[in-house]
Amino acid sequence: MSEISFHNEETGDIISWLTRSSAASGGRCIIASGYAVYNILSRYDRESLRLLSQPKWTFANQEASPRPIFFYHKNRVVLNFGRVPLMGNAIHPRPRHLPRISLKQLMALENIERAARKVQLEIKTQPGDIHFINNLFILHRRDSFEDGDAVGAKRHLVRMRLRDDEFGWDLPDCLRKEWSDAFDDTAERSWHIDPMPEGFFPLRSYPN
């Protein structure tokens, strides 16, 4: 499987993954501080940071209201984005009625990726490991990997998205609906302990 660029999950204060088994090679989980990315852009690329902070980004899963990628909300920097809802891919093409991102916007996304790779932390996960990250300012990605033939040589993570109504960060208004839909008490709950088909994303309206 090819690598995935840096992103946040579309909902969840905290993202967790339990490693059930690891790939034969590759597949490391890699994280980067959104604060560090913000500081790098603030120092070296203010034009991109200004563009990323404007409500001019139309996400396919939130197409009714363009929004920023970087927010400054309640004295905190909040970061939330994924490339596929902005650009589409072979499996999830961008809806034709939505505007395509501009060249300047594409370069701004590339600059997030470059900045994040400068400060990234690589995590070699082992079966039984469980990790928790703040989804509102920590970016994550996965490098490429190859599964083996044995059952224990296939990459399998069980993910959780968590919301803390008491201690969680206050959300910008344009993120509230996604959180509400995801954590509504009436929503169906399911646990995918066994590996799911390739390309199946039960927690997402769009993959990242």
C-alpha cells in the first residue's frame, strides 16, 4: 500500500489506534505537531498561512459552507483537514459541482506537508500497542507498507474517535455539525475487530 500524506481525522477530539498486527515491512505511524507546522509557516511562508486561515476551502463532506484549515479559536490554534475531501482521488472523485482548489491552495497544502515532515516523529507500532493523539492539532500519516502471507504479518489497526464533553476543547462553529453527527447518542455503534475490506472506511464519509 502506498503512503498517506499528513492529515487529521474529520471528527474526534482524540484519535486512538490499537495495533492488532503489523505489516511485514513499513506501515509506521508518523505524527507531527500542528503548532510546529503553524510556527514554521508563520516564520517562512506567511502567504500560505494566511490562505490556510481563510474560509475559502470547500470540503466534499462539508460542501455547504467553505471553512478554514487553520483556526484561531478560544486562544488555541486548531487544525483540521484531509486532502481527499478537498481534491478527491481515484476511489472518491471530487464532485463535479464543487470548485477545484486553486494552484495557490495546492501549494499551501504542499507546504503543510513539507513543514510537517521537518518535525515528524515516527512510531514503529507493535501488536498490543495503543496510541492516543489530539486530533485538533496533531497531524498524522502512514508510510507505505507490504503485508506478508502469514496472518500476523498483515497490518491491522483498530481505531477509535473520542469526544470529551467536559474537558475537550471548544470547537469552532463550522466543525460542530460533524462532531454532533459523529457522536450523536442515537448513532449506530460498531466495533471492527476483524480486518475490513480494503478501501472500507466505517468512521469516515471520506478517507483522508
